[in-house]
Amino acid sequence: MNESSIHGRSDGCDEYVDVERRAALHALRRGAAAMVGRRRRGAAALASSAAALPRVAFAGGGGAPARDVLVFCFLRGGMDGLSLCPPYADPDYVSMRGPLAVPPPGALGGALDLDGTFGLHPAAAALLPAYQAGDVAFVQGAGSTDPTRSHFDAMKLIEGGVPNQGASAVETGWLGRHVAAMPPAQPGALLRAAALDDVFPLTLAGAPQSLAIPKLAEFDLDGYGSTRALRQSRLRTMYEAIDGPLAAGALSTLDNIDALSSIDFDGYAPSGGAVYPDSTLGEAFRNTAALIKADRGVEVVEIDKGGWDHHDNQGVGAGRFFDMIGELCQSLGALHADLGSLMGSVTVACMTEFGRRVDANGSAGTDHGRASCMVLMGGNVVGGRVVRDWIGLGPAALDDLAVPVRIDYRDVLAELLTDRMGDPAAASRFPNHAPTDLGLFDG
Amino acid sequence: MGAAAGRGPDREYPTRRTVVAGAAALSVSVAAARTARALPAPSAAPALTDLERALLSRATFGWTAEDAQQLATLGHETWLRTQLVPSSIDDSALDARLAAYDWIPMTGPEMYDHPTLSPWEIAQEGRSVRLLRATYSKRQLLERIVEFWTDHFNIFGQTGDTDVLKQVDDREVVRRHALGSFRDLLHASAKSPAMLHYLDNDTNEVGAPQENYAREVMELHTLGVDGPYTESDVRELARCFTGWTYYPVWQLNVGGTFRFRADRHDDGAKTVLGISIPAGGGMSDAETVLDALASHPSTARFVSGKLARWLLGYDPPQAVLDHAERVWRGTGGQIAEVVRALLSPRVLKAANPWGEPKLKRPFHWVVSMYRVTGVDLDDPSATIWETWRLGQTPFQWAPPNGYPDVEGAWASNLLPRWSNAAGYAAGWSWSTDFEPDELRAMLAGAPKDQWARAIHAALGGGFSGTDLAVIQAHADGFSSESNQAVSECFELAFSSPSFLRY
């Protein structure tokens, strides 16, 4: 499969130029929109919340494009989009999915209706209020045009933002290239991109002022307090003498010790009645909210969640998927409630490397498939809808027993970068790809 | 990958002479120039050549005076040959520490019937045992290779039955075959109940196949993701593996041991990688494919290249990779022979480890600190908890690809290491009784204005001029030779780029 078979277009240079031009037009329109307030929420909502907005929302002044904070959530292992957002009204869904089909709305343990065709997994109920507020869109049938069903190949290609196999040397990520190409949203920002993890993800590789931070609340240098600053300067001298990723990581670390350790993550009190799950993931989202509110100029926070490779005991009314999607959606729902009007300058995007096969396997689980479902959340997401180019689940529609990829993940992300991250050259973050505008965001 | 098949294995297999000639060609293509990074070997340490110091850094979890002395005595090639026959090395000091873990030689069922320990506690002790072996074993090269295969055949130790069964896998699969034949290692891994459970083959049955293991055994364990297999091969191999499972762990005497269930096996004909597998083959279906995978040229290239990157550097010269692949194919995948070739003086020199150092992963780093300071980890379970935040606890990587071994993955999460070094050097570790006095003893009476040189010597050398100057400046800033002064000079040494890299 290649791109043109999906969207009927070529990758010619002329289109690339068009995209640049379109991005510029978007930027102009955005400037006008900013003057009258956000379209759907109205000027009153904006007026009541303007004082609380972090500076990033207005960086650059009236005519400049929006610079949201992006919370990017990579769900590793192949999250089952057919369970998160089941097409309960599709005539082939129940017969193809068999025992793993989510029952229709109204039935015991049934889906929560989204639009009469698609529903939301009952364990994901915590996301429903944000959906009903128009701040969440599901992009169903999204994925990579590359047919690989290897986790690690798919992740490499998606994180690299590169088109297809053959691009074996992927050294920077699409989001890392975006951060590297953009001026800081807040001049002098010390931490522009943070991955809340032990290891640094490829998605962000190449981003300056970036760190992997497993626990934000513990970001401090132990040892004698009397020499804490002196030892930092000693380390700085050592690491300034070398090159490469180790030097960059060390110097970014040293830049941020004072700044981050002055934020009281442990004492942070969420707003809006938000209750984050008592788990590593919940804590990551809670700390993300605290970091955003601290307004230090962070542009991207990546929160990865692994363990979606449900080859067995996937479960419908209970089970591994049930628990994990519940934890994720409670985290997202809590972030939405906690940030409140700040969601007008925050965009959340969740995606996975591929979905699962439509048919259940013999272990009450599913094997590797193709398209899955992306989740977008934010005050400027054109939400309250399930975006798709759905051709059903009949045998002819499937891509080798899996949901076919009808929406290229790069279109979604490029539009996000253009409309919400102020990137005038978002298309160039995805080499050899001319993005299609799907109208996913107010820009 | 059609090209690989076209070349034909017969013509590719090198004779002994071509192997040697290949190695000779390597040394010509080398930029062997040392960088200014390492100072001359400190006088207090045994007189090692640069190449021998590089060997120690590659073949161990970090420098100790005792290992350096042994290498100086035996010389490069004899030391290497000895390390490659681990049973020939007395390891009684480690054995004495391991005597507390009576479950180590037990079968799965025996572990489940352990009179005092729960499966969870055995898993916790398993992580401790891994730490003790890496720190104290005299068979250091074995431990480095065990680390490699533990990642290559990764099993997450908290997936249901893998809590106990990973301990059996560690002993019967990884450790038993780490320096043996790759074919035997692969077959043992395929029958390992921990692997069968972790990658779900225990529920792979006729009529309802599930392909998790079948995919990963080709992608991760043998051919590599660029290998010549298709989605159809994945599904056909999954059919071959139907019925490969293990007895439920609660079953008397046999629980947790491998079991082939003929009644759950798909006995139809299959085709995998172009190999026709006739109907009725039973368990031999998958064994046939495992043999084909073990001897496949793509496996030779993928696994020998990965081993070269593990031992030598992130991006070894192509000639080194080619050489490793030739040795792999020439010996039919004898792991010890490939390791011996990679660490031979000529290849090691060609790989230029001084110019292109690797970043120690967190476990390697903390173990190297423990080794060089000679600490007595007398509560290793507590040490596991204390070092958990470093991000690389044994058997805790959940996806099947193993902990990453690329600099970018680890280079921006350094604060846990620096804080660990600070607490350890200050004597504040809550899992050990380590005291600054022990660091003071390592200074061997050197006056404060000589501390950087003394630390350089005590830690086995390899420190850059910048790092030593910074350490000395820090010492100079103290008005007395206080515990804090000693601790912080060592803290800076352990936190320096010179000690983080190898």
C-alpha cells in the first residue's frame, strides 16, 4: 500500500509548496480568530479565563500563531481502537469481533454512544464529559501507511515521522525536529520538551532543551546542601568538554535542577474537582498539569504508556484493556477538569503504533493489525465527533484481516503542528509527505 | 533480502585462512589513534597496555584492581580464553554470597513449593542474584554476555508466571547457553515456559492460532526486522508452534515445565520461509523452522552485528561487522568463538573504543561503581530498591526488545545517577554500610593536592584531563581533608563523563 492508494495524491513538490502557503493562510486566519476569541466557547469564556492563561498562549502578540502546550501520549504495544471507539452500529462489527465486541449502548456493559454509529468503551466513561463539551475528537481508522506489523518497526517509522520501510537510519523524531526548528515559545526557556519516562523517546530525539524525567517531583541533586550549586557548576565544566547526546543531556539537566526543584509537585492541588488515578500514569498527568501551570515555557510533554499488546485476556467487561483504558481516560478526564480554561492553550494527542486485527485470536485477545484510533483533546479541537473515512468491516474492506488505514497519522499531526503549535513548516517535519487538512482544529 | 539467498551458504562459509586474512585486513583500515581523553596508566595500577585496558572495559562490568592484575599476569589472549571457559574460573566468593538463595538450582515446581518464599519473593531475590553476579563474579565476561542475551531474549519478570519461571529461564536458557551454540540457545528459549508465557505461545492452539511469539522469534531473536520473512510466514510459523505450552504451575511435580500438546497442535501442512512442512510432523514442525532460523544468513548478520555493537561500540566499522558475521557463519553460530574474535587484540583495536566510547547503561554504571569501591552489598534486596529509580532494574523491561543500548535513550536522564553517586559517596546509602572512610583508604594517603591523581589511580584510570582538573579544583576548594571533601571528590568522579562512558 502506498499513500496515493489511500488519498489519491502524489508527493510532488508543487503540493509541498501549497502546503506551506496554506499554512501561512492559516496563520493569518488564526490571527483574526484570536481577536474575537475562540470560536466555539465565545468571548465571555475567554474573558473570564484570560488572566489564568499561561504566557505561551499569547507569545508573539496578536498576529502570531497559537503556541499550545502539546501533551503527546504514545500508547505502546498496539492499542485496540475497535475497543476504545467501537463501531457498534457497523453491520459486521459483532460478527467479525465475536466475543470481544463491545455491546451496543443500552445493553449490559454496553458502549456509551458517541454519534449513533460509534460508541465509547464503558471503561472510558471519564472522557465523556470532555467529549460532550466539544473538546475531544476521536480519529478512527488512523495509522501509518507502512504495512509493517512489527511493534518496533512501526514505532520507529511513526516516531521518526518517516514514510515507509527503507528509512532504516532514523535518528530524529517528528516532534524533535519541530522543537528544534521553532524558536522557544518563551524566550530563555530551559525545558522545552520533557518525556516523563526513564528512557528518552525517539519522537523527541533532536529537540534542544529536552529531558527524560521519570519523576518530576524528585528532580534534584542529592548530596551536601552546602555545595549543591558548586557541584552543579563542577559537573557543567566536565560535560561542556565533551560532545554528543551525553553532553546535551547533562547540560539540559544542569540547566533545570534549580528551576524544576522549585516547583512543589508533591503539594500540587488539582482544580476543578479533578481526581487523577493513583498510578504512575495518573501521577505523570498530574505533574504535567502542575508543570503547565508553573508556566516555565515547556512546549511538549510526552507521556508514554506501554502494555497495550493484548494478545490474550484482552477482556470486554473486565480485563487488561478494560483496566488500562480506564486509567488512561481517567487521567485525560482529570487533566481536562484540572486545566479548565487553560485547555484553550493545551492540546493532547494520543496515538499508538497500530491497532489490532478485527478477529479475536484463540486466547481471548487480538493479534497485530493496522489502523487504530487517535484521541485529540483540547479547547481548540473541533471535537464532539468521531472523525473517520469509514468503509465498514466487511471482508472486502479489511486490510489483511485488520481495520484499513484510511487516515494518515501524519495528516493529523501536521495539522496539529500547523494550527496549534505555530509551526509554519509543519509538513517538512514529515519528509516526502504532503499533508491533507482534515479540519481537526480551530486554527 | 533475496540477495542473501542467492549467494549460497556454501561459498560464503570461510575457511580458517580467510577468517585470519579478514582480521589482518581490519587492522589496516583502522584509525587507531587514541584521543587525548585517557591519561597514561596510573603508576599504582598494574601496568596494562591501552588495549588491555580497553579489553577490561569491554569484557567486565567495570575495573577492579584484582581483574587488572589477573589480566596483566595472563596477557590479553590467555585472559580472554580463560574468561570464555567460565567453569575454569574459581568463583567461590560469589558462590558463598549466593548460598543464601536455596532456590537457585530448583525446578519450577520446586520453587512454587518453596517452604518459606512466595513466588513474588523469589522474583525479588532473582533481581538480587543478578546484581550479585554482575558485581562479584570472577566470570565477568560471562556476565556481560548474559546481560546481552537477557535483553535479546527479553522476558518481563512481572507477567503472571514469569515471576518464578524467569528464574528457571535465567539458569537453563540464558546462563547455560550464553557462550555455547546459538542453535541450542534458541531451541532452549523456544521451550522455556517463561518465554512461552511472556509471548503468549502457551495459549496458541489449533484453530485459534496466536502469533505473538512466532513473530518475535523471527523479528527479534533471529532474522531481524529487515529479515526475509512475510506476514504469511508469521502466521504459518504460529501454526507450527500450536500446542507448545507448559503444565499449569499448580500441577504436582510437572507444573511449570514444558509440554507439547499434540491435541492442540495444528497437524496440517505448512510453508514457512519457503520450507515445506508436511502434515503430521507434530513437534518437529517448529523445530525444523528453529533450525532453519538458527542457521539462516540473516540471523548470522543480525545477531553477530548486535553482539559487535554490544561489545565494541554503537557503530563499529563495517569490516568489524563483516568479520563477526564471517566467524558466526564459519563456526555455525558458536557464541564463544564470535566473542573471542570480537575481543581479539586486532579487532578491538580496529573498533577504536577510545575514540567512540559507549554510555554505560544505568545497571552497568552502578555495578561498576560498586565493583571499583569493593562495597559489601550485604542486603542486595534493599540495594535493588535503592537503585530502582536509575531506570534499569533486572527483568523489568516490559516490551520484548530488551533494554535499549543506544546513547540517546539514556543520555538525558542522568540526575538519578548523579544523586545516587552523591548519596553513596557521602555514606548515606540506606542499603549498605559503605562509609567515606573506605573512599579515604582508596586515596592511599595522598595529600589533598594530589587527590585527583589518586582517584584516577584508584578507579583504574581512563579519566580525561578536564575531569581530573575539575576534581582537583574541588579538592582544592576544601580547607581540610574532611569526609565531605573526600566524598564529593569521588562523587564527581563517579558522575563524570569519563566514568559514565566505557
